[in-house]
Amino acid sequence: MMEKVIEIKHLNKSFGSHEVLRDVNFSVNKGEVVCLIGSSGSGKSTLLRCINLLETPSGGEIIYKGENILDDQHDIKKYRTHLGMVFQQFNLFNNHNVLKNCTVGQQKVLKRSKEEAAANALKYLKTVGMDQYVNAKPRQLSGGQKQRVAIARALAMDPEVMLFDEPTSALDPEMVGEVLKVMRNLADGGHTMLIVTHEMEFAREVSDRVVFMDKGVIVEEGSPEQVLVNPKHERTKEFLKRTIKQ
């Protein structure tokens, strides 16, 4: 039986009178790669930001290991340590070198020693092919290199789930491949991943499950074959016709 790591129940999110998420229900299992797809403004990134509580849901439940983390008693900071977040815009510290970017969170949040944090950071920088750049500052790196450092930084926190919010959308086309290659390797390594992406071919190749969102609701979900090759809903078909190159 699959172990549910995160389960979303009846999740809603409104900004004033604008309802961005409406009664969203789905789960992510241990070792699973789930891709969220849909047009801009469909609620994908907001859903991701609600899961790691960068946005506070207006209603519903987020169950992590059997506990609703939206309960007042829950330790939000502790919960966040189990999630690794990779943003569109990298969010690196420009005044720190690559190694320091990957150790500062470990030391401050996980209370690791400088030596332990550095060893762990180097392990993951090697994983993403950035171990030769430990002394470089972000301004000396390409967009693809910055994003690979951001992935290593998230991995160094030893999260249970990796969240990716359109990790290639800010990259030049030639740099997209290097980041997707790293993510493919992570998927092959058994990492639990929830990915907001516009890269349909990547979603088809890598994901265990694809979730299509439109106007704040989940329209369709299933295997890549079911959703991307043989979609049932007209809205899904319409979206894919515009986004997948024939």
C-alpha cells in the first residue's frame, strides 16, 4: 500500500473576493513524482505556496503524515523543514558564495555544525554538477547554474518532499535542459516531487501522475498516458492542443 506523504482535502484559497483555489483534493505518495499543469492563473503555483504555507489557505486541510498542519497546535516551522522549495527566480543570497548558500539554512534551521553542513552541501552540489563552483557568487553563474545550486540547497535540508514552482520558466531555452536533467535524475533516485511545470514532454517522461488544473479546480488527473495522451475532458484537450508540439 502506498504511503501518503501529503494529502490535500477541500482546500480553498481566496484573495479578497477572488477565489483562486476551489475545493482541491489530491495526495502525493512517498517516492512519487506528480506534475501540476495548466494555464497561467489556473492556481498551480498558489496551491504549491499553500502546501508550504507561504500562503495561508482560506479553508480545508493539509494532512502531513496523518496530521492536519493547519491546526493551531501544529509546529509550522518544523513542518517546513520537511519540504524543499525551488522557486522560479532561484532566490539565492547574492552576498554569499555557492557553498554558503547551501549551508546557511542547515546551520540555522537544522542546527548542524559548519563542517557537517559543508559536507552535506558538497554532496548535493556534486549531485547537480555544481561542486566546482563552491566559491562562486550567484552573479558569476548562468541561470541554469543558479537553479542547480537552488536545487542542491533544497536537497541539503534533507526534505521529505521537493516542491518545484516552474523551475525552468525564468531560464533561457538552452539552459532548460540542464535543469530538467538534474530533476530527471532526482526522480530516478526515488525522491518525492511535486512539480508545477509547462514542460509537457518532461511531465510525460518523468511523472507518475499528472494533475491538470483550470480556474482553481482539478479538472483531470491520472497517469501521463491518461492525461497527456488520452485526456477525457474537453478543457484538457483544448489546453494540450495549444501547448504540445505536434
